[in-house]
Amino acid sequence: MRFGYWMPVFGGWLRNIPDEGMEASWDYVKRLTQRSEATGWDLSLIAELNLNDIKGVEAPALDAWSTAAALAAVTERIELMVAVRPNFHQPALFAKAAANIDRISGGRLALNVVSSWWADEARQYGLQFDAHDDRYARTAEWLEVVGSLWTKERSTFAGRYYSLDEAVCSPKPVKRPTVYAGGESEAAKAVIVGQCDAYVMHGDPVAAIAPKIADMVARREAVGKRAMHYGMAAYAIVRDSEAEAKRELERITALPPEPPKGFANFDQWLSGTKLERELKLQEYSVSNRGLRPSLVGTPEQVRERIEEYDAAGLNLLLLQMSPQAEEMDRFASQVIAPMKAGRNGSGGGIRPIP
């Protein structure tokens, strides 16, 4: 299992807790990312939204790609998985900029291709927002253009959304960045199976994740593609006792008397996707169905739960926590280090925060 975390570009992950003690700032994410390299984390997912989906649209939200470029220059090992929405990026210009960021990082860039869902954001920024299946048609074409520029000396392309005429992209990435994507519709799965390297899912119990992985494995084999990687979003709470962990869960999911500022965005997200709509109101407090995997309990309980996902074929966890720096250190020391020691027979532990 590889361990990744969501970069707190929105100043936290809890919709019901206004101040989580982790501001949306360059200083915070730089220190967090450098610390994560020292404590055994493998990957950081940098979400891309221009409006703050967690704390309300008027709250600060860091730009994904300028943040990624800066982090590429001040880190050495961690994989930078940066979200990109095709309707927000002209593909030829994107391919050029992303190749440069990959060069800066020494080949550590990866893409999380997201086919958009927030119509109001696109409207505010004056950008095209397509119907559901059209979004995936655009994504498929966008990926073809970017891939061509990264692999060919000159690229010519004529499609429904994009065109190239003997375009050059040089220098190219150190290596072709891994392409992650998620989606539960047939349109999404067709693009992912044909053009991506990894399938990422919202949080769910093992019993729901295992058949999703099996389905994608079968689809991939049917088109003769090599095996994919599989990731899942989750929210983690690790405490010395199960009772302590449950108390923290109760604290973060308690709804305030007035609906939080981002509740309307949550309702719009549900209407713009083909995910099941019967989400519990409690789950609104944590994004991406993060509570469903039940990574809540003692270190031993959480490790056992992760092993169940590993046995089901999951390769990557994309975790949210709060407050992030302190909780990531706890998780690294009590979960990641023992699990990695179990695999390679050596440990070493995690140094305390200086």
C-alpha cells in the first residue's frame, strides 16, 4: 500500500469546523510537504478548484498548478499528483507547462484528471461547462492531445474540441507522468480504461471497493491494456483508544444550527454527478465519502482495516486529516512506519516535530 494525502489547499477538510488551525497558505503547505517526505508519505494530491469548496466560496483557496511548481523545487522524493480539469486548460499550453514542472521535480509529476462538476465556478470564470457525457468526450480528446505532445516530435490533431498543426513540445517530461482519474459512469470508465494508468475512487467499505476494482480489472484486460493502479479517498482518525477516536468522529460530524457556507455547493455536486444521491447528511462534514472506509480507531484497528483494502487490490490511500500536520505525524508514526517495517523487515520510526 502507498500512502498519499490531500494537500490542504482550502485551509482544511471539515465543513462543520470553521477553523482547523491550518491556513490556506504557501508557508503551511511547503512545511507540510517537506515534513511528509521525512516521515514516510509517498504522494500528495493537490486539488484544483478556484473557489473554496470546503470553507465557502469567498474563503481563500490555493491555486493547484503554481503551488505544484513551487513544491517541485523544494522537495526531493514525494510524488506530486496534481488535479487538472480539461475545460480549464488548453491542452497544448498545459502540456508545455506541465512538462516543465515535471523537469523541475525530476520526474515526480502525476496528473489527476477531473472532468469537472461545478457549473457555477465555470460560469463565474467564463469557461465552457459541458453536459456529463460531453465532459468525458472532451477529456478523452484532451488526453490524446497532451499525450501526443509529450511523446512525438511534432503533433497534428483535428478533433471536436481541439486541434494542433505540427506542434512542438520541448523539453518533454522526464518520463510520461502517471495519469489518475475517477468516475462511476460508463462514460468515465471508458475513458479511464482506455487512456489512464490508475483508477481513483471515493471512499467506500471494502465490500463495495472490491467489486469496483474487479470490474475495472476485467475491463482493462478486455482491451489488452496493462494492469492499473487503484486508489481511494478516506478520512483517518487514529487515537490511543477506540473511545477517543469515536469522540473525535462525533465532534467533526456534529452539524451546526445554521447550514455551513458550502452546503449549496455540496447539493450541486450531487446533482452534477452520477454517484448515488442517498448520502447521509452526516457525510457532508467530510468530502469524497471519506468516512465510509471507517479508518477510525486505534493504530492496530486502522492497520487491520488497511490490510483488508490491500487484499482487495487497493494500491493507494489518499487521506484527509485535521489538524493535518499533527495528525499526519501521528498516522506516519503509528500506521505507516509499522506497516512498512512489516514489509521490509526494518523500521526506524518517526522523529518528533522539532
